[in-house]
Amino acid sequence: MGKPTGFFEYARKSFTYRPVKERIKDFREFVICQPVEETQTQGSRCMDCGIPFCHSTGCPVFNLIPEWNDLVYHGKWEEAYYRLELTNNLPEITGRICPAPCETSCTLSINTAPVTIKQIELAIIEKAFEEGWVVPRPPKQETGKRVAVIGSGPAGLAAAQELRRTGHAVTVFEQSSKAGGILRYGIPDFKLEKHIIDRRLSQMAAEGIQFETNVSVGDDVSVKYLKQKYDAILLAQGAGEPRDLPVPGRGLEGIYYAMDYLTVNNMVLAGELQDTDLISAKDKTVLVIGGGDTGADCVGTANRQGAKKVFQYEILPKPLEWKEPFNPEWPAWPNILRTGSSHEEGCTRDWSINTKQFSSQGIRVQKGYFNRVEWKKDASTGRFKMNEIEGSDFSLDVDIVLLAMGFLHVKHSRLLQDLGIEFDERGNIKTSTGYDTNVPGVFAAGDSSTGASLIVRAIWHGRQASKNIDTFLKQ
């Protein structure tokens, strides 16, 4: 806990943002952390709640939140960092882009504003990098075992670092030109500048992890070679198969998957592609279909590119509008309306909108056709059923349509076919509780086996999978 009376004495004070008119002119990080003194004051708000729901219920990696809150309050920043590093390999990532379920389960969220856990986490790790406390920790002894990690997203990186520190030789394979997976190519720079990823990758390389980029395992490297050279394989490619929208006109130019749009923009900013390759929203009317975080990232990117107008449609009903600082569904994640930083930059949002078709006079999309729907619970099944509202049809002139409706499952690549991997009923890699697949010596972790989820959950699964792989290698 922090100060016994801290939550009585001090109000919650979280991140501030760069002004909208300033931040939409570039792709630099827009979040501004509080000064050290204010962060320590915020740490003092952590109460002696008895059961730390933030740790046990909210945080997927089970961060020792009350411990490092208290240490920050007392100015013991280095000790706070060591407590944070015990559970999280990438706190500089989660401190920026995690939705912070720990805060919604904070005991203060019962009837007041929660502790600024996410902000404190980010402050700890940034101070640790600044002070030089984040150093390579190579193993003291080599085991002689070799592990191939396929995919360099959060699950793959977390597992690779844990396995390497255990003494195994680890090679991470990435099909793109740089490591980082979705962290590098799927998240806009204004939420995660890529030097943040490079900083961590440098530490991992110094610990002895080998990175093989521009390698499509299964095509450039055969399964036979992989099995001969490595004692264990971890599949951590993520859930890369996007959900499509099979309506008339879907094949028109100007309609893109959201992740393709974001990836190209990130690659142009990084100099990996030319400006001529950019999918530009400049002076265009953009429609984003899908109301989640990926959709919001598209909104923020389109605004920075100079879009004329941005719309975001969601087929599900509008969530409960909630203005209070406490959680109406404590300690669970509440189904309430969330207005993100990207929406504040300019966006017309609407809910319960069904897309019927797209049309054009030529080959490029010009108009979308929609109607409104209502959701009613089916008396026999108890499930909500969508019904179209008669006479609610309308259209919208559009130049670009971005499909941000989530992901179905891992891509069923040649690698998985050649390995003979079995899938579950959703198309994810089927695993046991020990992260084993049906193929001996082959494991899977993160979104490739769970389906699309939070980055912080991918980190947890990567860490847990590494423990089971270590046990397997020592048999």
C-alpha cells in the first residue's frame, strides 16, 4: 500500500495529452507523463485493501502492483523496477498500450477513481532505462538446447527472453524485415514509437538471442530443417487472419483491411517503403468499419494523414454512456462507451449500423449502403439477435473503407500444414494446458492459440509457455 490516508487526501491525476491541433500534425507520441513528484503522490493513493484485485483479478501478468506502488511512493524507484521486472518482460509496451484492466478492478473503483497504475508502471520502466538499471542478463550457464521461436510479437519476445535467461540458445524468426511483429507494424507510432521496441530488442540481443528477419518459416526454411536443428519450437505468429465483409462491391479498390493500412503507414514512416506506397487518406472521406482499438488506430492515422472526414461504424449497439470515475461493474471490465484520444481528434461515430454493399461508377469505391439494426434477446436461446429496421436504409459517399472487424484466427500457413498442426473449432492452434500442440516438441502461445486478445495476455502466455518448454527440454 501507499500512504494510509492517501486515497482520501489526493485525487486521481493521470496522463495528459499534447493538444489535438499539435499532435495531429505528426506521428510522435502524444502522451505526457506526470512529474516524478506527482507520480509518487499518485502511488500514495494505493490503499490497504486486503485483497489486491488489481493483481489477482485485473492484471493478466499478475504484476505486483501494490508493492511497486508503495515503493514509488517512498521514492525507492530501483526496487520498484526490480519488482516490476519479475512479472513483465515488456512494461514499456504495456505501460503505453494496455487498456489497464488492473485499474477497473482496483478496489478504489468501487466508488471512486482508481490508482493510476498504468501511468506508474510506465514511469517506473522509463526511469529504469534512464538510470541504466535495465541491463542484459545473459544466462550463467548454457544448457546446450536450442529453441526456435516463430514470430516476434509480444508472446514470442517474452518467451524468447525467458528461455534465453534459462540457458537455452534461442532464435527468433520473423517474416518481416524487422522484429517486433504487431508491436512494430500494427500499432501507430503516436501510440508506440518504434525506438521503444528497438531499445528492448538491443537488450535481448545482448543476452544472446538471435533474430532472423525476412524469413518465412515453412517457405524459406523448411520444417525438416527446423526439426533437425532445434530441440523445441514455439509457434507465436499471432492471430493474423482478418475478418472480412462479404458484401457486394467488396472487391472495389479503396477497400482495405485495417491492418494492411496501418502496416503500410508504419513502414513508410520507418523508411521501409516509399511514400508512393502509402495508402493515403489525405483530403479523402474515410469510413472505418469496426469500433475497437484497431479501428480507433485507423481513425488517428487517417486524421494525421489529412483526411477530409472520418466516420466509424459499429454493428453492435452503443455501450452505456458513463461519466463517473468508478466502475459500474467492478471488478469486471465494464461494457461502457470509451472515447479514445483518436476520437477526440475528429470522428463521427455511429452504432447498430449494418453494411449492405458498396458501389462505384468505375473500379474505386465511391458509396456505401447501410441500414440500422436492433438487438433483441432471443427467448429460446437467451442470445441477442440482430434484426434490421425497416425503412432505415441510408448511404454515405466514401473514398476509403477500412475493415477493422477483428481477427478470426492464426493464418493457416504452409508451416502449420507441413508440421501437421491441429486446430480447434475456431481455427486457432489447438494446445493443451501445457501449451503443447499435437506435434511433440512443438508448442504454441499468444494469439495464435487463444485467438486475438490483449498484448498483456500474450506476454503472460509467452512466459508460461517458456516454463513448459524448459521443463520439456530438461526431461
